[in-house]
Amino acid sequence: QVQLGESGGGLVQPGGSLRLSCVASGISFSIAGMGWYRQGPGKQRELVASITSGTTTTYADSVKGRFTLSRDNAKNTVYLQMNSLKPEDTAVYYCYTSWLRRAYWGQGTQVTVSS
């Protein structure tokens, strides 16, 4: 059974930082691509960042230079380091993977950027 568990969300002031974590189980993590999506209030879910099994990363234009996605295969975990946060980054952030032609999502973690 594939499971993705996110943590690390919270309330932060503009300009602040947060690090999200996603622990995966039920997959061969080292060969799996992983990603983070987010859904803000009244908005569609959008891709924030993704990482291949070979650690190639891609980012949405809106987060380039501020967010960094990394993975630790020994811990079956991906990390999303978010710096210089803006109010428009407020959203529920979801961890994602595609495994054996099926998509899997975590339960989401809320990130709120507000003064």
C-alpha cells in the first residue's frame, strides 16, 4: 500500500521560511519521481516542484530561486525548503508520486503566509 505523509506546514510571516517533508512507503523510493503540488484558496491545484530518481529538479516559475526540492533515499523522504515566502504561497501543499501507472497523493499540509 502506497502512503505519502507530509509534515512541516504552519503559519509564517512574509519573508520567512518553512521546510516541508514527505515520507513515502510502499514504493521503491530510490527509483520513484516525486513532486509537490499546492492548492490555494479558490485556485486549481498546481505543480510546485518535482524531482526525478536521478535528482533532476524542475520548479514552477513562481517559486524559482526561493524553493529547493531535495530527496534522501536512505529515509524515503523528500524535502521542500521554502524561503522568502510570500502571502501568495498560502495553500495546502500535497506530496505526489506516480507509481506503477497510478497517482498517489498525501493528505496535504497547510502553509499560511501572513503578518
